[in-house]
Amino acid sequence: MFSQTLIVLDLAWQFDGTFSTDQAFVTLATNDSYARGAMVLGKSLRNHKTAKKLVILIGPQVSAPCKRVLQRIFDEVRVVDVLDSGDTAHLSMMKRPDLGVTFTKLHCWTLTHFSKCVFMDADTLVLSNIDELFDRQELSAAPDPGWPDCFNSGVFVFCPSMETYGKLLQYSTEHGSFDGGDQGILNGYFGDWATADISKHLPFIYNLSSIAIYTYLPAFKQYGGNAKVVHFLGQTKPWSYTFDPKAKRISGSPQEATSHPSFLMDWWMLYSSAVVPLLYEQYGDQPFHSGCVEGESPSQAQSQSPQPLMSSEERKERWEQGQADYLGMDSFDNIQAKLDSFLK
Ligand code: UDP
Ligand code: GLC
Ligand code: MN
């Protein structure tokens, strides 16, 4: 009788969506820097009360203290072999020689103790509960801002299966990846995504690449408030900056920034309030190694030399190279003020 009640309760929980053991959010970190991103992502999912399990795939390079912090946040921390495309030719076209290891992402299909999962890059941040993504089918994803007939592989819904995993590896051996990373393989393998089934197109608000804010600012002003997931896509990640938690000030190399300042601030606030205390527990008074540093002190921040002034020609060139000064003179607030003055 007692066990029957338990079974009924268990089923009810799952039906209710308040407790489910066979569905999980999955991320990946092959080193301590991406591990820090994953810690923030995991905390953001917990803060928004996900009912799903949290899983992280890590490479053997992730240090023991970082691994212990990950174990505090994730339900499962699984060490996997790092797969590398070694495809320098295609990766250099994206100016991202570091992305060959994203092949490691394919391991997520081996998590067959789950029936359905949502993969999220370690450089994503959740802004509200997104458990409704589990109503979608494999392979659901949002368009890539650079080529919207491809999906971006920073957020996608999938069903673990050894058969699919084998086919993906076979596909990559036979065809390679057109971008040298996982996104090229996945778009090749799930090649009818653009045209076959619109329900597999996730709204852009589930994978808002911060890059798109600057390529279509009025749309961001119109819809950006509905964003559920922000993706810090591109070479410069939130952890590439330093943050002074007391002054709430971010510093770093703003000319390379590709993030909206307020999302960057959300990331750093969560990192400093929820992740740094866990890192302290592991590292004690020692400075955090391998990129696990809290950020510079206010005196260091003040001693930074100001950015040199730029001619408008130089500034235009930088924009064309995707290197706008997003945290400085090309900040969202400045662009908005300029737009407002045009509209007046
Ligand atoms: N990644 C990793 N180690 C690396 C590079 C990438 O673990 O050295 C993982 C991490 O989860 C990351 C994802 O692969 O978020 C994709 O890489 P990234 O986010 O840098 O690509 P982008 O979205 O900028 O194109
Ligand atoms: C992309 C995606 C990222 C992927 C990379 C390599 O831009 O955002 O998730 O790993 O390309 O294919
Ligand atoms: Mn990413």
C-alpha cells in the first residue's frame, strides 16, 4: 500500500513537471575558464527553479577544486575524452582556432539514462525558467544570427541515443564540419532544420546572441525584454573581463567586447555572489588558479590607463571588423541616445 502510494506520487510529480529524473540540462567545459561559465549557468538554472537534472561533461584538464565546485552545483559531473576536429583551416575562417574541441559536445548523445535533454553552451545565462523547452522535439534550436538558415548550437533540444551518437561520428568522419566545430557537423547532420518543421525553430529569445543586439538594435529594443537566455557568443567571454564587486565595475579590453553591458553585469553579479563563495571554500586564501580569479581590486581598476581617442575613420574600420567599443563610446546607451536624437 505504502509503496503503491509512493509510485502514484512519483508519477504525479513527473506529470506535474515539478520533478523529473529522466530529463536534464547539459553543458560542457574542457578547462577551468569554461568551467566558471558553467558554474554561473548552473546557478542561473537553479535560481529559476528548474525541475530538471543538471549535468556537465568535463575534460580531464578541469582542476580538482573546480570539479568539486561543479559537483556542488550539478547533479552529475561526467569526465569525457576531449574530441578535437583538428580542422585549423575552417576554424581560422571563423578566427576561432580554439573551437576544435567543441566536437566534445557530441558526447551529450551518450547520456542515455535521460530520455530528453537541452544542451546549453557554458557561455549562456538563463534569465527565467525555460523548462518548457522539454516540450520540443529533437533537434530544436534557434537560428544563428550570422546565417539564420543554420541553427546555433549553443542551445538545442536533443534525445540521447547511442545510435545517433554513432551516426554523428560517422557523419563527421565522412563529411567533416564546414566550420571546424560542432555547429558545422550538427547543421550538416540535421540538414533539413531550416525547412522541414517550424516547431523545431526555437524563438530567438531562447538563445539571444549578444552580437545581434548591435546588428539590429531596434528589434532588441522591441523584444529584448522578453529574452530568456543570453549567449555570450564570440571570442570575448564574460570571464575575459575583471570585476570589482564592491564598486560593481567591469573592466577589461572593451574594444573587443561583444556583450550588452547589462547582461555582462548580470553574469558578474551572479558569479561574484553565488560562485565566488564556493570557489573560496575550495581554494581558501590562495588565489584561484587557472583563471579562477575573482577580479581586480578597485585600486588596480583605477590605475588602468584610459583608452586612446580614435579617429572616426579608425572607429568605422573597427566596427567593420566587429570590434566596436561596446562598453565605451559605442555602448548601448550611447547608441540609443544617438538614435533618439535622430528620431527627434
Ligand atoms: N568549450 C569548452 N572548451 C573550449 C571551447 C569551448 O568547453 O576550449 C565548450 C563550452 O561549453 C562552450 C562551447 O564549447 O560554451 C562552445 O564554444 P564557445 O561558446 O566558445 O563558442 P561560441 O558560442 O563563442 O561560438
Ligand atoms: C558557434 C556556436 C557554438 C559552437 C561553435 C563551433 O558559433 O555558438 O556553440 O560550438 O559555433 O561550431
Ligand atoms: Mn557559446
